Amino acid sequence: MPSRHAARPAPVDPPAGPATVDLHSHTRRSDGLLEPHELVEAAAAAGVRTLAISDHDTIAAYRELTAPGGPDLPPGLELVCAIEINAIGAALGPGVETHLLGYGMDPADPAFEATLARQRGARRVRFERMAARLRALGLGIDAELEAMGPFGDDALGRPTIARALIAAGHATSVEDAFERLLSWGRPAYVARDGLGPREAIAAIRAAGGLASLAHDPAAADHVAAIRDLREAGLRGLEVFHRSFDDAARAATGAVAAELGLVRTGGTDYHGDVGTYAEALAELVIDPAVATDLRAALGVPSGRP
């Protein structure tokens, strides 16, 4: 049965005032540039009242920020426990990556953390293999990576390699590094290993969370595949993303309404291009997504 929380159509015109909700962002615990406390401070200063740090394969930032004796959250800011899992396989079609966002998981769930630890281990193996390929191409980045570390248990990814390539003078931007070297079919690309989409959804659900499909502007072309993922437990769809234009927001909003999926959205901020405030200014998002997410998770306001 369609969820009453997904019934509203996606607005085409920007809401009045700046965005107050961001359910998709990244820190240094995966492939962002800011420390967790720096991100929450920047978000609060920009006017955000509901923030999800959705680092890849880790909820370390959430644990740091909510641990006893940890840094005080800015007044009025609600922090959502979140995750992003880059699933392997082509559930949405050839060449289309499937990224799953999870919200509201129990951060103390040992089985979920064990699953994420395996994901991070696979990331590290891939990371090292890509660095080795670059070394064989005469584009070594060992010194640059050492200067950027230590990485500890961070979830390592291609953006970090791209930044090292920039520092070494081998690329002019993250986009340049991906386009020439790090994307599928490029000389330093290594295929991902880890959870498939259904396994990722199951892991999120088992930890008490809600799984949402991330940044698919062509969702209208993938309705059958998204319906299959819904049957596997998918409950949300990212309708609002900083890169989406009016047409993409309207189209994904229609898919969410058709399939009874909770709408989510956010900046997908990493920090490579501009400040957090600049990224937030580009985000068009219905503030009701925060209320709808809390209702779908069955938690009261202030405790997402």
C-alpha cells in the first residue's frame, strides 16, 4: 500500500528561503573533506535544522558526534544516523550504479557494524589496487596519500585517490581524474566488491533503518527495477538532490508517489567544489521530507 508520507508531489519551484534539511552529506570518515564537527557547524551556520551524515560504509561520524563527552551539537540541529552503501551489480540497468542510503539504523547494532567493516575492508583492497595501477602507469601517489593520512578505519574511495592525483600534478580536478583515470573502462579503474542492492537493503532494514535509493535522475526510466527493489524492502527515493533540475525533481517525485516511497534528499556534499553554504544554496528540497522521514521511522521530532 502506498505510504501516506510519499503522496505529496515534488515541487518544481524552490521553497521560500534556504534549505533547512540535508539528508545526504559526507565527511573525512569516508570521502569528504571536512571533519564531522566541522560539517555540523557549517550546516548549522547555513541554516540546516535536520542533517544526515551519510558517509560511505561507516557511521563513525554519527558515533563521534553523539558519544558521551563528545562535541556539543549546535543548538536546534537534529542529527540523523545515516549511511550510503555503493552496491555492486546493475539493478537499474547496464552502467548504472546503485547507491543505497540508510536512515535511522541502530548505531550499536553489532551485526550491522560487522557488515560495514567488511565493506570498508573491500574498499581498502580496491583502493590499494588502484594506487598500484597508477604506480605502474608512472603516476604514483604514495607520498601524497601519506601526507593526506593517516586514514585509520575510514572508508576509502576514489575521491581520495583523485585528490592525491591533483596534489601530485597528475590531474587538474576530481572530475578530470575520474574522467581520464578512475572511471569504468579507464586505466586505473578497479571493479567494486561488496554487497549487492538487495543485500544492502536487507542490512539496513535488519539494523532498524529505512533504505532509500540515491541520486537517480532517470528514476522514471527505471520504475520496474525500483519496484523490484521496493519488493526487496526499499522504502525511500532521493527526490531532491543538488544536481537535480526541476524536471528531475518532478519526475522522481512522481515515481516516489507512484510506488509509495518516502522522499529523501540532500546536497551530497563532499567539499571539493565550494563551501557547504554554497552547496546548500543549490539544493531545492521540500522541508516536509524531514517530518515524513521521522514519521516513516516511527520516531518523534528531534529524535530521528
